[in-house]
Amino acid sequence: MKKHGFYMTEKDMISRDVTLVNALGLHARPAAQIAMLAAKVASRVWMISDGEQVDAKSIIDMLTLYCPKGTPIRFAVENAQDVETLNAIAALAESGFGEK
């Protein structure tokens, strides 16, 4: 996977796979919720969908990926210390971002 001129390999990251369950998929509010959680850690947090990897601390970067309901997404962190944040992001997505 390539992003901003460098490559990350799966072995370099800890990841969680989720499928978007909310009716509208990834839009501005869920992206902001993800970015707020990701901003709590010093290392990089990634969102990966359909082979594209973007910075999960950036709402705009996440919105560049088209992710409707049912889209499989991988969230990944570079540092094992950040697994709690990774799990929180995955749980948020799995819950449908609080949308009904």
C-alpha cells in the first residue's frame, strides 16, 4: 500500500477489519468521529479500503474514499500502544456510528 511516498506493509501494522453497517456509510460525521479518536495517539492511524490507504486523522482524506453501507474497511495503527484506540475506532464503525 502506498501513501504519501512511502509504503506500509501489513506486518508493520496492527489492524482490525470492519464492515460499514450504517445506512449512509462513511460521511462527514462518522469521519469526524474517527478523526477525533485517531487524534488521541501520536503514531499514525490508517483507514484502508479497496487498496487505498489514507490518514484516519484527516476527515478530508477519509472522505476521498467512497465507502457506502456494506464497504469492508481496515483500520490500522503503527504502534502496539495504540491498540485501544484501534479497538475504539473499530467498535464505533461496527456500531454504525450511533446512527439508526
